[in-house]
Amino acid sequence: MRELLHRIARRCPTHDRASYAATSRLEHQLGMEPSPPPDSITDQFMDPALIDCGHSWCRTRRRT
């Protein structure tokens, strides 16, 4: 049921969550002090913009 609701709302669990890479880019653009990196090395370097989640509606939404 949860997956169906995500699909109806066009929400993507991969691309709709904050990542350290995206947050640090935004902090840099805004001239803010960088936040400390997460403990996990995977979480530090994971960039959702580089991941193809397989949802055609997600790819279309992110291009615009």
C-alpha cells in the first residue's frame, strides 16, 4: 500500500531524501559553514542525482 501511495504522489525514496552531497553543494552555494559529514563513508559520497531509480516519472520530473 505504501508503495502505491508513493507512486500516486510520484515520490521516489531514492531521490526525495536529503543526501550529504546535495546538502554540501547547497551550503557551498549559499556561503554557509559546511555541516559535518555522516559517519558512514557510503552516505558521505552517495549522490542521488547519479542514480537511476528506474522510475520513468522520476526521470521526467528531475529533468524539469
